[in-house]
Amino acid sequence: MKLSKTLYLHSFALLTVVLALVRCVGDCGGNKTDAVIVQKDTVGVGDSVVVDALAVDNIAELPKDENFVPHRIWSVASFKESFPDSNSVQLVAAQQYGVKPVKNRLDAERRKSELVYAGSNPYFSVDKLRESIPYLVPRASVLLQDIGKAFYDSLYVKGVPLHQIIVTSVLRSEEDVERLRRHNGNASDNSCHRFGTTFDICYNRYVTVQTQEIPKRQVQNDTLKWVLSEVLRDMRQAGRCYVKYEVKQGCFHITTR
């Protein structure tokens, strides 16, 4: 189902109200709940979010069983060799599965029948966007959410406190590309981001997920990067996406397949 930004926000507000009512009923009956959702559209360095357990399907808190043995974190042998998919490779898929490039933000608003809103949700956060807007084609939106879910799953089985991935770039209009090229000579005028099939996930920043029982704890970004690399490797090997390891931009450049 395709969701516009307005419908997404209304649905999210309704979910928040329902969860608040559930908590209220639980408190009246003497039951203790975990936490309410504190979710932001944009994130910054050192930010954290508080997530209700009901809002994250099939994701529990860190294992409390004393016999629990966390899975080992392997990472990948080489980031460059594991994620070599260049722009020319990703462009083929972008043109196949994407939309006709949008001219500007107004044009993007008019194309809601082709695009879905990809704002923050319980599985990922979106950075403050300057040269892109949070819209994707449906298959790319599903891929992004599946990556966020798989990342949660991997952190859980490895005994690592939950963190959200951060999306740093999404759909770029023609105006965005032109503006970006003015101060970034490496920016391509034939970017895959123009088709709504592509997004960037940074590998050196994450958002801590907190609950009342699990306060914010420090985890090395390298550890989280290793876990994320395993998730992306599996997605790529399953034929879900193309991935390019971007050194200068500090992100994984991902296009749906």
C-alpha cells in the first residue's frame, strides 16, 4: 500500500494515541508498561530514541537468560570487495525499477501515486536532509525497513544493545542534484538517487534505542558497522539490492533490485 507523507503522519499520530491509551489502562489496572514512543523526523549526533516494545514487532530486549550465548560478530572480509557495486551498475536497476526523475520538491509532491513517504519509523531514523527528500518507490521503502528490522535482529542475537541505522540521503530532485554539484565535484549528474530507488545509510553514526529497563549504553560505532555490514552482505547476496561502500561520504550507497 502506498502512503503519502500526510497519511503516514496521521497514522503515526493515531498509533501514538492508541499506545498512550493502552498505557493508561495498564496503569489503572496496576500493570507496568515499558515506555512511550519518542520518535523524531531528524536526528543528530548523540541522539537517542525511546521505543515501546509494542512498536517493534518480534524484537525483545536484550536476553536475560544466564545461559544465553551471543552470536559472534564476523563483519566482512573487506568492505570494498564485499560492496563493489558502482553507480553504473546501480543505475541499470534504478532506471528499471524507479520513477521518472522529479524536477523539484513540488513535482515530488505531485508524484505521490508513484512514491511513498520514507520518514523515520521504529526501525530507522532519517538525518536532516539538505539535498534530498524522504520519498522512495515502494520496493525500495520495503527494502529499507527490512534492513532496519534485520539490523535489530542481528544486534539482539549478538547481545548488542539496540541501535537504529541513520538514513542520510534519499530521493534527489533535478534541483537537488544541480545544487549538490555546485559544492561537490564528485556528485554525479546521473545519480541513482534521482529515481527513488536509492538511499544512503551512514556507517559511522547510529541512534541509541532506550527503554526504561535498558538505559543508554555506549557501543563502539565500529562494532555496529560490522553488524550492519553482515546484514547488507546477506541482503545483497539474496539479490535484494546493490551496495557500494563509500569511503569519503562515510555511507553505504544502496539501490533496490
